Amino acid sequence: MTTQTYDAIVLGAGPAGEVVAGRLADAGWKVAIVEKDLVGGECSYYSCMPSKALLRPADVLAEARRIPGVPVGEDDALDAAAVLKRRTEVIHDGDDSGQLPWLEEREIDLFRGEGRFVGRDRIAVGDDELTAARAVIVATGSGALMPPIDGLDSVRAWNNRDATTAKQVPQSMIVLGGGPVGSELAQAWASLGTEVTLVEGGTHLLGREEPFAGEEVAAALRGRFGVDVRVGDMVESVRGGGAGVIAELQDGGAVEAEEILVAGGRKPHTDGLGLEAIGVEPDEDGFLAVDDRMRVGGDGALYAIGDVNGRGLFTHV
């Protein structure tokens, strides 16, 4: 095992980790960044970028129809294959090589693999052990949360990554969860021709926002995109069958579709970090508690930023 020392070690090269690594390097610190997946993180490859690439064509088509004189008819439809091809180009088909020069220009060393604590200031990555002289920053982000619905683990369920990188347009889809992710992806796939049923257990979509906002979104999904929006209902169980998946609802009804997309929240990536080696325990939901300076424990040597601290998930927050 080789050992290297840095001023700071950043775990996670997503939007939060990449930016803090760059700021520290610009300030003259020697920085290492550890990433097990793609440099650029969830937003660049599985979330913000691909979802907007899927949503934009329908917006452009609607705007063209609204303006008199533009040669677009009411019966003109999107070319779904072309939309998916452009989406794949936007995310570089999962190739992060274009992100690396930004790190190289700042002399930030990239270690690919899963980093784990083996001491308060020591991180093991494969055969390498990294030591931080000044700070360790945890920016490992979050992943899709799979709710404990009976039978869900027995079918092939999509999460947000599956939904933003799919190569084919499914004929039909059930979306579980009417938050930002569920509402956005329901709209995107409906605009490409998928028959979508959106099920939200709360009284309105976008449950963290004012009720009128969710009601406006629901009205637009129903009226403009033909989404079957069901609020105040929940999926009690899921099983395979028919076109692909059958979801039994709390009200006694059932919905059948080719695919089922779970958009019911996020789970922080804290498992496997070796936090027990440094005496740090996440909260019951897996998040790392921090003070107002994002310090874990308040001593200024360990920080947690981005989704992993649970304060404000999503890149724009």
C-alpha cells in the first residue's frame, strides 16, 4: 500500500465536492479527490442535465405552436429517438473524460474507487492510503431511496438513473412519488409518448411547497401531457404480470404498466465510508449532522457538504 499526504481530501467529485476541491486548490492547497463513479456526479450524468435534455423538446414544440406563423401543426409530434440521442450526447454517454482537464489544471489528484476512513485523517482507496494534514470533506451525495413496499424488490423497478438514461421509450409507466423528481420525469416521458400514471400519497404534488404550486403542476400534467395524476393514494404492493408490473393501490384499485419508476426520496451515501473507525455515527436517516460551517463534530478537521448532510438536497440548493 502506498501512502500520500495532502492538505485536504475530498470524498466525492459531484457538484459540491468538485467545487470545494477547486476552491482549495486555487487557494494553494494540495488536494486529492476520491470518486467511485463519474467526475461531475449525479447532476451531470443522471439528474439535472439529462432530465432537462428530456424536458426541453416538448417546451420548444409548445412554444412554437403558441407563436402565430411558425410552421408547426397541432398534430406534429416529437421524434423520440432523436430526443434520446441528444440526451445521450448531453451526458457524453457516461464518459467523464471531458471533466478531467479542470482537475488537472488545478493539480488535483483523482483517485478512482471507494474511499473509506481508516483513521481520523486517513482514507484508504484500493491500494492507496491518503493522509489529510488539514481537512477531510465528505461530499458523497445521495442515491435513490427504495421504499418498503411489498413486492417492490421482486420486480425490476427504475430509479432516477434508469429513468434519465433509458435507451427506449416505454409504452407505459407508473411513477411512485409526486415530488420534484417524480413530477419532472412523469412530464418528460409523457411528452415522448409514454402513458404515465403518477401516484402521490400526499394531498398534493410537490409536498414541500405550497398546495397551489402542486395543484398547478398536477393540472398541467393532466391537461397538457395526459398524465393520470392520483393524489391522496398510495401503492400498497407490487407484482409482476401483464404488461410488466401491476401496482395495487390503497383505494382498492390497481394500475398496470410496462415500467415502474420509484421517485420517493433520497438516501445519503454514508454506508461503507468506515465512519465507525473515527467514531462518527450518521443520524437515523443516514445523514451526517453538521454545524453552520458544515463541520462534523465542530473541530474543523472533518466536514460534510452537499446532499450527505441532509440540509438541502439537489444541486441548485
